[in-house]
Amino acid sequence: MSRILKVGIIGCGGIAVGKHLPSLSKLKAVQLAAFSDADITKAEQAAKEYGIEGAEVYSDFNQMLKDDSIEVIHICTPNDSHADITIAALEAGKHVNCEKPMAKTAADARRMYEASKKSNKKLTISYQNRFRADSQYLYQACREGELGEIYFAKAHAIRRRAVPTWGVFLDEEKQGGGPLIDIGTHALDLTLWMMDNYKPKVVLGTAFHKLSSRENAANAWGPWDPSEFTVEDSAFGMIKMENGATIILESSWALNSLDEGEAKCTLAGTEGGADMKDGLRINGESRGRLFTNRIQTDVGGVAFYDGKKESDADLEMRLWIDSILKNSEPIVKPEQALVVSEILEAIYESSKTGKAVYFD
């Protein structure tokens, strides 16, 4: 008989209902058995829609962690709670999937990593953009040496005007920052993963509060309240790695630029380059000539047959559950997510002090 994993969800808001629960519910090896949210009505609604018969509902996640039948916990709460909930779940003997970023601070992220090692339980961070078709293709091309040594890259997370005005996104105390820690984190994770380089040497960064004070500003999700906008609206960083490779990170929720792109990267190597700005393109030279290849990664079905297509979120959740069942490493390793958090924090620190931040 195939093994079944009972999963508990902590935080039943938008990201849980929009990504984790629909994808987990498709897996035969998973039973969604417990739901927790400070707003008990959200937990009840999630349990009603996705839970197994008799699924438990809690307003206090600690009660869920006492249930020995729950083997896996998914954490979908604000950034400032990631560390404490993750560590409590690991210490309770659970495997943990925590939403990005790993934590509000690098120190908290390190506590999470150390707790995972001590508990001998699996910990992953939900960087779903690794599981896009273009990301998977480019990652394989990088591993096969198609680009050679990647020594320069750009991590793109730019929105012209799309500030999230709901939840706690604008609350620095809850989130730890704005677009840098929200969407810049995705772009940086993707770029480091492609380069397979997690050894930063020095970081220089700037963060801006240029548009956040505007009243009735044009915005995809309606005007924001300037009094609640306590995080940066844009942040940028330059990261030099130990081997000299350099990354430019750009992130913004509101920038007067038409050069938009979110969770994308540009790579330049000794043998070729690649970018995701307009689909996936790989460039290089062959037989004394330059070439640019546009890679089609979203292949549709044929007439009268759609075929089977797995979404990014479905692939992410399936591979995570497989890593538990097969006792293999998760695709997103906690030590990788820790470096992302350390670099993001260095950009914030550099912006505040006006000085570069050096890593030991």
C-alpha cells in the first residue's frame, strides 16, 4: 500500500488558497488533514473546500503541532512569523514547506536552517518560479555548460505600477521590507540557482521611498494609503561574488519604467548568454557567426487533444512531496534560501548606512 502523508496548513489566506491547497489536493499521496489560521473562519472555509473528512481546524497552530499523525506542515503566514512557526514545527518532528522569503531577517533564516539540521527533518522554501518551464529549461542548459562560466547577471523584478494594497504587504514590521523582500527575492533566488553560486563577497544597495507618499496614485490594485506605506517602493543592489561574478538586482512595485519584468534573469557567460525578458532567448556564436535562439517552452496540445500539462505550482508541490517519500533533497534547499535572505538584508543595510556590506 502506498504511503499517505497527512499535511497541515498554517495560514489559510491568499497564497494558501491560491497555490498550496489546489496543488496539494491533486496528489494521491497527500491528505489535507489540518488547517490553522488566527481568523478561524478562514481555516474553516479552507477545510470545507480542501480537507479530508474529519479534518481538524485550529486558531492556534501549536495545537496542530501536537498531532503526531501530521507529518508535513505548510506555512503561509506573514514574514515575521516564518521563523518561529517553522522552528516549532521542525522541533515537533514535521517536515516543513515555508512560503518565501525564508524569514524577515537573515538571523531568523539561519535559526530555521540550523533547526532543520538538528531535527533531521526536511525544510524547503516556496520559490515557485524555479518550476516554470522556461526556468527548468534554462537551468538544465546552465548545468550542461551551454553558457560556460556565468560571470555577469541581472535579476529583474520590476513593476511599473502594481503595489499590493491588501494584507500586510506595506507593513515593514510584519514584512521586513517591500518589493525587494517580496518580488526581488524571487529574481535573486532564480539568478543564484542558475549560476550555482552562493558565495557573496560584497553588496552595495539603495532603497527608495519616492512614490509611496503620493495620494490617489495610479495603481493596478487601486490607490495606496501613504500613511500605511512604510516599506520602500524600489530597491537596487550590486552583488559581487567570491569568484568575481557580479549580479545587478532590480526590484520595484512602482517605477516609472516601461522595462518591466518579474522573476526573470539575464545571464552572460563565456560561451553564451540568456535572458527571460521576452520569452526565453539563448545567444552565442557558431562557426564565426552570432546567433539568438528563441526557445519555445510552453508547448500546447494538438487539435482535439489537449494533452496533460502540469502547472508550475503542481510541479513544485509534487516534487516536494516526492522528496519526503523518497528521502531525497528538496529542489529548494534551505541553505540556498538562507543566502538569498543574507543578500537581501545586506542591500537594506547598505542603503541605510551608505556603505558596502562585506561577507566573511
